[in-house]
Amino acid sequence: MNYYSFEYPYLIFLLIPILYCLYKCKEYKKSIYFVHLHLMAAKKRFMKLEWIVKVAIFTLLCIALSSPIIIDKHNPFNRMGKDIVLAIDASGSMNASGFDVDDELSEGKRLTRFELTKIVAKEFIQNRYMDNLGIVIYGDFAFIASPITYEKEIVSDMLEYMTQGMAGQNTAIGEAIAMSVRSFAYSKAKTKIIVLLSDGEHNSGTISPKDALALAKEQGIKIYTIAIGNQGEADSPLLEKIAKESGGVFYSALSAKELQEAYKSIDRLESSKIKSRHFLAKQYYYQSILLLALVLLLYLLYRELRR
């Protein structure tokens, strides 16, 4: 939430003596008599305009001295929210198409499961206004593609660079959970969530899903699992067990639309307090006001030289 303010608002009161002086303190000039004086007299209309311009200049200078700013009142480091890690399957089967049949997300293009998952996940990331998010990509192994952060644009950009197969062609669900748990190493949130998406069966890695689940439960991390693709392709019983034992929820998505609905359901979770240092973003605008005052001053000098 943004609002307008002044860094030194009391300097606005300088306008009171300045405007009083402009109005009351008349410039004294010694009278000199000439013939046909009316030919040399300044037009009254210009004299009035000159006074208005002078008032405007001093007003702008006082406003600039007061340092007008726009303050971002929203504090991303002290808010209601959660720490969420999206663990996304990038195995060989995620290269399959047909997941987007009659779905507006594809915009008429035939996209792979991985490409559609990125679109839906990106939408989810942008909607998690009060939360910190991170991304783990997994295949034969798992790696942290983006650490947990509040910077949504960075997370979205990193997701955009991810490609299917970059972590191998198999599915290491145990590795994915263990690496996601590791992502919470510096987390201060009370609510920690892993959203694990898979379209296959656990068939790779050195860590079993059972051991990885034990690690998550030890740290109080909920795991929400999503099985995508055709019926029977993903190991739904395993994913359902992981979700149930960790306190999460299991979802099955046979289409991109159902995947969207699964993420929206997770989006309705309760929030928890994240505590950290105070932060305010300020944007300064005194430069623009000084520039305007300079333009008016140059205008007065130009008119004076022409007289």
C-alpha cells in the first residue's frame, strides 16, 4: 500500500513569512521624472503575472525542501504469511502433451505437461502476495532452483528458465522432499508447506519417500501432493500417503484446469506470522519540483531581459 508524505513537512511553514513578504514588502524605488513616461511603463498585466510566478517559485522551492515522497507502507518482512516450496517434477514423462485438451491456458497451442505446470505454478506464485516461495526441480536428482524468497518476480523468472529433463529423466520423489526440507533451513515461518507435483512413480535417488517424509514430519512441514496426467500414471497411493501423514492434502489433476483448481485450493490455506526486520520503500520526487521551479525562474529572467 502506497501513500504520499513529506520527509520534512515542517519546512512547508517557510511559505508563511515568504508569502507575507512578497505581498507586504514592496520594493522601494527612487522617483525619476521623464517625459512621455507612459512609453516606458511596464504593463500591469505582466506585473501581476510576475508576482504569481514568484509565488509559484517560492512555493515549489518550499515543497522541494520538504522532500515529497511516496512510501510503500506494505512491509514484506513483517506480515501474515507462509513459507512455501514448489517441488516440480521435470522427468521425461513431463514432456508428454495432451494435458491441455480444450483448455484456455494453452491459448490454442499444444503444450507439454511441464510447460502447462510452469504456467499454473507461475500464476500461483504471483497470487501468494503475503508469502515467501521457493522452487525445487527434480528428476533423477533434485536441486533448489530458487531459494525461499519474497521476491516473486525472481522466483517466476527462475521458473521460466527451467526445462524438462534438466534434472534427469526419472522420478526421485524422496530426493524432491528431502531437498525441499533443506530449503527451509533458514525459515522463520510457523507454517511451512511443500507442494509436491508428480506424474510418475518413485524410481530414482538414494533417499526413499518414507525417509524423506520422516524428515518433513520432524520439522512440522506439511506436504500437499498433486498427481497429474492420465489415471494410473502417477503413484497416487504413495502421494496420498505422503500428504495424509504430513498433515497435507492429496489432489488428482487429469487436466490443466483441474491442476489450476488444486493450486487454488492450496491458496486458501491459513496464514501465519513471519517476523523479521522493518522495511519501508521510499521514492523521492523533489528533483521534479526543483526542475519546475527552475523553468519558472528562467521564464522570469527571460521576460526581464526583454524589458
